[in-house]
Amino acid sequence: MRRHLVLFVRAPHLGRGKRRLAQDIGDLATLRFERWRLHIAVTPDKARGHARHWRRGVDVTGQGEGDLGVRMRRALATCPQGPVVLVGGDIPALTARHVATAFHQLGGCELVFGPAEDGGFWLVGARRRPRLPPLFNKVRWSSPQALSDTLAGLPRRVTVGFVDRLEDIDDVEAYRRFAPRRGF
């Protein structure tokens, strides 16, 4: 069964992204932060010249309408069959090991979360067998209760695993901790 990784990002537009961060560092600095570049490192090296093969396997889809939970659930539910892991684009410490660990956790759990330092989460993964359980009901988004609200809303029978606690960049304090090391 194929595994699916969803990078859940907002298209970078001046004045429209990460509003809590923009309040403190300004719209232009926030736009620079949001302009991540995706790099795919392949082996053998000569395969990098065949980029068209990679684009064929990379789907770019809209998130649709609704609050963050509705949009994340839709992204998890609409991937083809197989486990899926969704991560945000504001996790500077994210590594391939974190993603691999999340997929490994889905071998024994129905859901997996990457707790964030601020009480939210930076990763959610779902095994989706037999189906995706109810998710993201009555969650106070952008609050220290986002993860605990999500977990409280799950049916008791749902098994949950966790990967490393990381920091997502939602506010100026987090931005300042990472900016000097990451060059944004």
C-alpha cells in the first residue's frame, strides 16, 4: 500500500498569510518566511535531470473551504488508499526521520500526532483502515488547547501515537528563536 505525504501550506501572498506572526514582524518578513522552496534529493545523481518524472508524482490540490480542521480532514480523506501524513510548512526542524517515524507509528496506531511546543500539533497522520475516524470537532484553533481538544474529540477506541515535540512558527517568539539559525 502506498504512503502519502501531504505538505499543508498557504500560498505566499503579501498580507494574507500567518496573521499572528505578521502582527509582530510585518507582512513582508512574513512573506519571506512563507516562501519555502521544496528540494527533492535523488539518487543516482543523473536522475535529477529527469525532473518531469517527479512532477508527475506530485499533486498540487486546493485545500477548499472551511476552518483548519475541515481542510485538514479533507486533505487526509481524499488521498488515494494507504496511510497519510500531513505536515505544515512552518516547521523548520522537520526532518525525514520525523516523517518516517510517523509512518512507522501508523503500523500500530490509527492516528499519529506531532505535538507542538505551543499546545497545537505540527503533524497528523492517519492509517485510514477501515476508515478515517472523526477528527477536529470543537477544536480551539490557534490556541494552546488545539491538540488536547483534538484528542478529546476522538472516539475512545481510536489508538493514537506521538512523534517528537517540535516548534512551529506561529508567533514572533518562535520566529526569533529560529530566524538566526535558518536564515529567514
